Amino acid sequence: METPSNEKFRDSIGTINEDGKRAWVYPKKPSGRYYEKRKIVSYGLLAFLFIAPFIKIGGNQFLMFNVLERRFNIFGFPFWPQDFYLFVISMLIGVVFVTLFTVGFGRIFCGWICPQTIFMEMVFRRIEYWIDGDRNKQRKLDRQKWDAEKIRKRLLKWFIFLVISFLIANIFLAYLIGSDKLIKYITEGPFQHTGTLIPLIIFTAVFYFVFAWFREQVCIIACPYGRLQGVLLDNKSIIVAYDHKRGEAENGRKKFRKNEDREALGHGDCIDCLQCVNVCPTGIDIRNGTQLECVNCTACIDECDHIMESINLPKGLIRYASEDEIENKKKFKFTPRLKGYTAVLIILVGILSGLLLLRTDVEARVLRLPGQLYEHKEGNIISNVFTYKLINKTTETISDVSFKLRQFKGDIKMVSTSDYFEVPAQGAAEGTLFIEIDKSELSGDKNKLMIEVYSKDELIETTTVNFLGPRSYN
């Protein structure tokens, strides 16, 4: 079926021309109330992004995602491989949170919080405006021959882009391997750690490629979130929308003419100035309705408000609104769908909070040695052999660690170590031990023992084991 002429734009994305080639986007420099608010949010988030790896809480890095060693710190809480279920729940909370806000408020995450948008629009494009000029000057410079001015501007821009990409790569590395290790590598010299230097160069090249060339294509082509919005949005979602009822009226849009009675002629408030298109960082026409490429950056809202103000028409022709509000004048309501996502989010947050409260700084695991039965020793003593592993999740060494039995009278004898040992900071201690109990204390062939772990006189953890003994016959 042939696509209607007014829907032709849906046959291709905004950054590809009719020949299938890249249509480079030259967005006009934005300005306005929303842009000023976005700058505050963006630079606050950028400051957080650059500072977070160097903040320590209780000796733990505030945020760290060490995939190679399977160690994660989230808001100062260390997550070890044994805590992976907590990390998974945290990620699920993040996904549900973003989903909830997408259902309610569209791609507000993309326009206001996404690092790709923040770096692209608030760092790299602003540098480009400073060096190359606004939209028209950039287009002229690209068509200009390679003279001294163009070479100077291009080299300066590319060099600054490369320096910033290198800085971002270092910060990214601080999140992966830890800020302490990164500072150590820098002070010792990068060539002493080529295993880290090579990935750093690769990260720098990737960031440079993304922000210098690939740009908005990340949001349109690479990011799966853009695809998800088509599933998550409905006619009740608040999005950056063009009020076609007001803008088109009966006879559509029309260029502005001074002292003309547009209402009497049946024309809408849209004067077809194309400023909302020119300012769009993904090159779309917001008047065509909800589109895959729109990241809800609000640049078109600011630009349209400025035009409406200049011709003495009410602002808000493009605004945050739902399709229901535009079509039926219905205000935003907390729908059953939103209530469902909110309930799921509250449940997950509750589960995570409970698990974090129950989580201890030390994890003890005592397991019976595989394939080993009990041993009958002199004095009617039954002995079992176990392996133990203690994981210290704190940044301080735990000293004078010992094991004691609860309820049962018996002895715990360590193998190859004294009865007291230490567990290194953010490390583990493991070994072998024997538990010996008088046969009269046992009740059958399987007995559940509670083992207490002490540091000096302080109980720091408990664990249970199954102790094997002779089967009793009545």
C-alpha cells in the first residue's frame, strides 16, 4: 500500500536523504527558558559524573562498576559476586523507573538526563557554535574550500573534541577500575600499564567518533530506548507535542503577514517559519507528530514560544502535552497503567531496602568437604571436616577472627592456622577446619549446627552447617 503524501516522512529517518546518504544536521543554537533549565540540570549532572568516582563513603568509592573483577559500588555500598542478586534488583529498579517516566512523560530521560544528549548538546555542540558559528555559518563553512580559515577552525575543533574525549575516557575508566587505581597508573606512567593504556585509547577513539561524527545517530539508530518508546507511549503520555488543532485550524498553516486576520481566513497560528525544524538536533519536523527521532529536548518549544511572542500570539503552540489534551482537552491523570508501574517500583524498592538492611559486612560460608563422611575418634567423639571462606566487604582488616559453636558442646580445630586469624580489607580468608562433638550430643545422622563468627569478642556473622553422625536405631 502506498504511503499517503502527508506521511512520507515516516518512510525514512530524518538524518537520511532521498539518496540514502547521511543528511548532516546543522541545528540552530537554542535559547529560551527550557534551555536555561536544561543547562542547570546538565552541568549539575556533568559535575556529578566527573566527581562521583572520587567520592568515598566508608572507604568505598561512591560509584564503581568493575565488571572484570565483578565488584560494584552503588552509592557507597559494595556489591561482590555473592551480592549479584542485589545488583540485579538495583538494575531492575532503574529500568522500571525509566519505564514509568516514559509512560507518563515520554522521552524526558533522553532530553534531560541521558549522558549522550548532555555531552552532545551542552558540551560538543556549544564548542562547535563557539568555533564554527551558528547554523548558517556552519553550512557555509562546510561548503567553503579548504583555505587557512577552514583548516584553522577544523583543527582547533577536532583537537578540543579529542582532548574532551580523552578526559571522558579517563572518567569512564575510573568507574571501571576504580579512581585509586587510575590515579596510581597516571602517576606511575601510562607506559608502565599498557594493558590499561590500550583500552583507554580505544575508549577515546569511540567517544571521539560518537561526538564528532556519529552524533544524533546514536539516539536514532543505536539506542534501543528510542525503539521502546513506541511501545511504552500512549495518547495519555505527556510529550513534546505540536498543537495541530490550534496550529492548523480549518485551512492549515500560512506565512505571517502583518495586520492580517488569520482567524477570519481560517488559518491556524503556525506561520510555517520552520524555526522548530531548524533548531531540532535530530532534524525532524515536530509538526508531523510523535516520531522515533524526537528526544524531547524542548528546543522546538523555546523557539516556537519566541516566534509566537514576536507576533503577539499566545505561547504554547508546541508544548508538553498529551494527545488526549490536544484532541479532547483532557488533563493529565494518573492512569491505571502508571499505577501498576508505580506499584512494581515501590515493591522492588522495598525488597532492595529490606535486603540491604539484612546484608552484613562479612559473609561466612562453611561447607562440608565433598565426599568425606564422619570420623569416629577416641572418647566417643565424632569429627567432621569442613572448608570455610570468609569475605570481608569493608575497607578495614578484620582481626582476631574465630569460630564458636552455638547450642552444641564441641571443639572447632583449625588446620594449618591458629585458632585466631584475620580477613584482609575487601578480601577473603579461607581454609579447613574440623568440628568435633561428643556422640551423646547428636540426634541421628544429620544435625544442623549454628556456627558463630567472632572478631575478638564481637559477633560479626553466623552460618549453619550439616554435621554427619552415626545413624541411631531405636
